[in-house]
Amino acid sequence: MRTAKITRSTSETSIEVEINLDGTGTYDNQTGVGFFDHMLDQLSRHSLIDMTIRAKGDYHIDDHHTVEDTGIAIGQALVKALADKKGINRYGHFALAMDDTQVRCALDLSGRSYLVWNCPFTASKIGTFDTELVREFFQAISLHGGITLHVDLVHGVNSHHIAEAAFKALAKALRMAVETDPRMSAALPSTKGAL
């Protein structure tokens, strides 16, 4: 089983993340940030990665630390669950349409963190949620998951749709990348001999 549990505790947040890469997209995510929970549920369901997340943060300041630290913990959990990465597809990509919006995501589980973010929002908030935190989450998961991650908004006007399409596109690309290839189940997907 490709599973991992990460606990992260700081003076700002307390985060517990459990994932199963070979799951069915079952989720139980409670971060105290409603819209973010909705996005994490989408990430789990569409990647088929089971996720249980518990987070408590310094909400009296804002949601920034909670969102960022959850991204850090998920990234660390992905690294742990992928272990030596033998047999995985490594690469994933998806163009996701949601009403007025299309977001493309391409990624490489290379061990080299790099985020290219071309996904502007049309509003600064979705309800009470700061839209700039979407990028913070993607930055954190890229950096701590060792993921080269490109996210591009093709078009879209509704900020809720843009955020949700970005999370779903990430989910579908991750699903592709973490899947095992039966033709190379014992091989590392690299000519370097290391990832």
C-alpha cells in the first residue's frame, strides 16, 4: 500500500494529513476553512487519492498559514507515499473545462520543485476566501512534493470556477502521474537512475 501520514505542528498551525495513493477518492477534510475544504475534497475525489486532513490554524489572523501548511504536509505525504517512485508514470497532464473556465495542468514528479503559475483571478475573494491563497497552496505542494508544476488559465471569468478547475486539473494530472505502468513496474522512470 502506498500510504503516508504526516503531522506538522508549528506555533501557527497543527496539521495531520493521511493519504492513500491507491484509493478510491474517499475524503474527510476539515481545515476550518470552508472553501478550502471544498477544494481539497475535489483534489481527493478526482485524483482517486484517499485523503483525511485535520487542520487548526491561526484563523484570527487569516487563512494563509492554514492553507500553506496544509499544502506543505500534502506535498510531504506524496513524497513519502511514492517512496522510490519505481513503476510510476511520473508525468501527468490535464485540460479541465468547467462552465466558463478551462485550466490546463502539467506536472512532473521529478523531485525538482518548480511552479509556473499563469492562473489569474477576476476577484480577490471567493466568499471570505482570499483567491491569492490558491497559488500559495500550489506553491507549497510543488515545493514540498518535489513537483515541477505548470498551471495555465486558458479562459474563465468566474473565480470560483477558476479555483475549482485548477484543483481538479491538478487532481487529474496527479492521478495520471502516480499510476503504475505495468510495463515498467520495477523500473525508475528516468535515464539518470534517480529521481
